[in-house]
Amino acid sequence: MNAAMALNITTPTEAWSECLKLIKEHVTPYTFNTWFSPLKAVSLESEKLTIELPNSYFYEWIDHRYNNLLNKSIKKVLGEEAILAYKYEDPQSIERREAEERAELQVELKKPMTTLIVPVPEVQKHESNLKPSFTFDNFIKGSCNQLANAAAFAISASPGTTSFNPFFIYGGVGLGKTHLAMAVGNRVQELHPNKKVIYLSLDNFFIQYVEAIKENRQQEFSSYYQTIDVLILDDIQFFIGKEKTQELFFHIFNSLHQNNKQIILTSDKPPKELRGLDERLISRFNWGLTVDIQPPDFETRLAILNKKADEYNLQLSDEILEYIAMNVTSNIRELEGCLIRLLANVTITSREIDINLAKESVQEISTTKRNNITTDAISKIVSDYMKVDENKLRDKTRKQEIVLARQMAMYLTKELTKSSLKNIGLYFGGRDHTTVIHACETIQNLSQNDTNFKETLQNVRTKIQLACS
């Protein structure tokens, strides 16, 4: 009896489900949700299981990083002779399909048809609201946004027809969510000029809805948004507390989704953390693909600074660019803020840009950022994330999980606040400054040598920055 018979596996879905159980034991929840949850089993022929991937980028990433894990899992589930095959649509196939769809559209347009006129509320007579400068070409790609960028690009080629609907992008302030969402809209308009694309913030959507209520045009308002081909709604966390607006959007969402219209949403948190939002909406937001954008790594920050410096016509030395990239780590807006400060000094005070001026600009950014973050907030968020009692961070216990959480809290307090080593030690149980130094060195080493821990540290850092922003 082979492994599949022992597990009573008869369908590709059952086989893949068993594989996922094994994979889940060897990767972080973030990695599992990002790279494995979107995959679907499509066929099982003898001992050959075929899974469908969203695009070639998924294949390259998974085959490079998780090939051994996948092979071990499939052999354990289906037997030593089992093999795993991949199926995905390449860009050329997408282009051919689009050409066929355009040809079919031309045939349909030549047929006589009955025109259905949907009254458009006056407040909605606007352009797409897209910024032409927000394109894929000038979106700086890095490890922090690879999946989001790849999925967004795939959506822009075939909006509404991929499994990425809705497409939910979340992350901290100034990380490029709006840029990426608009890049989809701009490319859709370029490739599919017949499609209607609308971008708006949740605040604007709410204001328009309130105006429609005042003028008794709620039905017109709803009907109009149900005609959109690509709806991009920014900062949907502001739905919280707006029950009637949530109810309206629930019906708009259902109509758009059922008619294969693309929905793109951005938020500062993933759906499951949007407490106060209608559970029906949260459920629907999870129907498609949810991706996050992390703060940019050093290489990506450096690429962003180089590009922005060129746009501002700033001639900066490698030393200055690398100093800024090393010391401004939170988001793209802060990087740009440093360059704007340098530009202001050049144009207003005629100071020469040197490393000292760069340090002044970075200090201004750091002071503004750090004033809002407290050691109390760091202690609470770290303990919550690491699932330890916050009070234990100040105890003398040497349990490994508590020691690691305490060291992380010390490291982040040193990084994100202006507290001295002495004060950090006193806060965390009256320890001396050498203990804090050791903690910081330990966390730094772990971050450099353990990619999973580096990911955890960044997630905690982002939560602190979002909570204190």
C-alpha cells in the first residue's frame, strides 16, 4: 500500500492539502500565507501532482527557495516516485489571450445592441483620479515588495480575471501602497482603454456618499460604482465606525466581484486586524490575494535615494546616499523628506551639501519620528507579538523565550527612542548598560544570520511605528 492509499487520497485537492500540512510545519506563518496559500492543485495523474501558480515569478521564487521542502512533502504524501509539476500562465500567453479578447470585442461592437443608460450622479463625473507619474516603471522594486509588485503587474494585464480579486495591499505609512495601486490603474488604462478605472481614498468615497444621502441619490451613487471596471479604494481602515458606508460598499463589492470587475484595496493592516469592520466585508477581502509591503531594505533604500536625487537634480556623493540609506529605515516618505531638506538648504541658504549637512537632515527626521514612540509602547507590542507576559520582561527569569523578547524590546527601544542605555536598563528590571549592549548585539547578530528572525523583527518594528504614528 502506497502513501496515497494509506491516507485515502483520491483527488488533487486532498493530496495538496496533505502537502500543505507538512509544509506549514517548516515555514513561518508569513511565508506560508504569502507563497503557499495562493497555490491550487489542478490535477493528480498516478503519482504526478500538478499545482497552479499565479505567475512565473512564483515559480522562480518557490523553485529556488523551497524545492527540497516541496519534493520531500510530495514524496511523503504520494510515495517515493511522486513528482510535482507546475502550471502557470506566461506573459506571452497573457498577451495572446488579450489580443483574442480585443478581436472578440471588435466583433461584438459591430453587432446591434441595446444601450442601458445608468444615471451618473453629478458628484461622480470625474476622471480616474490616477497620478500619471505612479507607474510600474518608476516603482522601485526590492525584496520588501516583490510579491505585491508581481501580483499587481499580473492584475494590470488581465483585471478581474485572475484569482487576485480582490487585491488587498497592506503596510505602514509611506511604503508605496498607493503608488502600486495606481500603477495598476495606469497600466490598465494603457492596455485596456475601454475599461473604466477609478481611484479614490476612503475619505472621498465617504464624503461623496454623504452628499448623495443629502440629495436622496443613494441608488444612483451605488449604481454608478457598480459600473466601474477597476475600483481602487485607498486606506479602507477608515471604514471602521461608518456602518452605513460599509453596508453600501458590501453591495457594491458583491456586484463588482460577481461581474469579474477588479477591486483593489489598500490598508495599514491586514483584513483580520481591522477590528470594528463588518465580518462580511472581512470575509470578502480574504477571497482574493492579500499581500504586505515591508519597509525597504538597505539596497532598496539606496536605489530609491538615487532615483529621487536624479529627479531633484541633486548631485550627492555615495557617502551621503549610503549614510541616509543606513540611518533612515522606516519608509520612502522619510527618505524623500531627507532629500527635500537637503534641497531646501541648497536653494535657500546656499549651503554646500556635505556629510555633516546630511547628518543634520537625518537627525531632524529621527527626532520627529522618535518623539512619538515610547518604551511603554515598545514593551507592550513586543510582549504581545512574542506572546509573553509583559511584566516578565522586567523579571529576573532566564526562560529563553522571555530573554529573547526582553532583548528585542531593548534593541528596539535603543533604535526607536532617544533613551540612554542606562535608562533602558533601568526600565527593563534595573539592569545595567552592559546588559543592554549585549542584548543589542545579540539581536543584531540574529537579524543578520536568521532570515525568519529578521522578518519577525521587522514585523514588530512596523507594528510599533504604526501604533505610534
